Amino acid sequence: MSTEAEHIPVTVPPPPPYAPWTGEPPARTPAPDILTRPGTRRRTASAVCAVLGFGLIAGAAAGSWLTAGPPERTAAQKAYQRGGTRWRQVPVDELFPRTVHGAGAGPGGADRDWERVGVAPESDCAAGFDPPLTRELAPAGCRRLLRATYADATATTVTTVGLLVTEATQDRMRELRKRFAAQGLDERPDLMPHPYAPPGTVAERFGDAQRASWRIEVLPDLPAVVYAVTGFTDGRTGTPPQAAAQAVAPGATTAPAQAGLGHDAMALTGLLARGYRRAAEVPEGGR
């Protein structure tokens, strides 16, 4: 993450050549009339060669298509590779904008606005996760962890958003995403990420005890995990934490739901995921 602006081919072998015909059929098997009439054998051989030649050409064309792959798939693979390093070139203000407006992003479709209050130094993953979450994310590896914290327009709630750039293949990221969904790992309170509390800001009292809602999303199209964790700026504790997906459900009446903390987590993780997809040039439909 730049701090100055702070932001196969599988070669399909050709079909083996057919062995040339080296003689007449055995004498015990009389040839059909079509092969014994004068001039017919020559025409038949020509027709057979034409059919075989067409087959070889068609096979080579099919092999070429299989080797190249559909254009959109190739673009998606390139974007995935870019996703492992693009964080180094993206200005911090592009990855984590100074201000964010979420039209209809709050409870009941209300607008929400956030201001960035701090950006954490680039780090490894020990700074962002407790051991239980670290173990769950370990199959993907940790290349870099980028984080920033936002306050809402009233300065009463704060949200830390994070981008974990992994070392995993796309297949492994898809496996990890499926496991998180199947086992409900993104809704377990013991797997909440750590907040980042920049000193001297309204978020300086935002510690682990103040966490009230969170979201974790494993991206299937990039080597990345995005997350958010939210709480209050007044340092209050004792709020039973609730996963963002539950806090934004219709009829939710918990404190995180009523304060819009789930909406904050959902909106800001979505913003971060979309921004990094743009930076890596993920094609539309490449997910």
C-alpha cells in the first residue's frame, strides 16, 4: 500500500496419424461392388481422406480453444494474480477513502456517512486476529494486513475495516469461503477481529471489550478476506455482540441492530471489497 499518495497452457497434442492401408481385404472376404468397380476405389479413398482431414482440422481447432480458454476466464485469472500484489500500488485514500457516503445504508434505508479517523501501519496478521480466528484463516496464509477505522457522522459509533491479503490459490479461497458459510464461522463471537483504535481520536477507547457487531467475508475472486468490527465511541462494555447479518435482519431489536452497527459493518466491508476488486481489475461476472 503506497504511503506517498496515501493508497497453461495445456497443450492438446494432435490426434495420432492413422496407419496407411497396406493391402486388399483377405480373399475370404469379397470386397463389395462399390470397391471393385473401376475408378470407384480412387474416389472412395479421396472421400475418406477428406473426412479424416476435416476431423484433424476440427480437432486442432478444438484443442486451440481449450488451450486458450474463454477470454473472461483468462481475465479473471489475471485479476486474481494481480490481487496478491496490487495493495502495494493502491493509494491509501483510494483503498480507504477519507469520507464515505452510504445512500440508504442505514436502518430503514436511512443514509449513513463515515469519516476515516486513522489508518494502521501495514502489518502481519497477529495484530488483527485472536488465535481462534487466526487458526481458521491459516489455510489461506497471510501476506499482508491493512486496516483503517471510521467514525459515523455523529461520532457515536466506530468501525474498523480490514483487508487481509492471502497467499492462497483461488481453489483454496473458494474452499475457505464454503467452510465459513457451512460452519457459520462468520457469525461466531469468538471469531471477531480486533479493532484498531488510533490514539487521540474518537476511536481511542474502541477495544476488544467494546466490540458489538462484525462481518467477515472471504472473497472467491481475489486472494483476500475483508472484514469489519464495530462498537461505540463512549467505551461502553457489556453489549452482547451480534453478527452483522443478524443485526440487519428485519425485526432485529438488539442494541447493535438499533444503533445501526450491523449496517455499518455490512456497508464498509462492501465498500472495501468493491474498491479492491476495481484495483485488481476483476471483470464483471468474474466471480
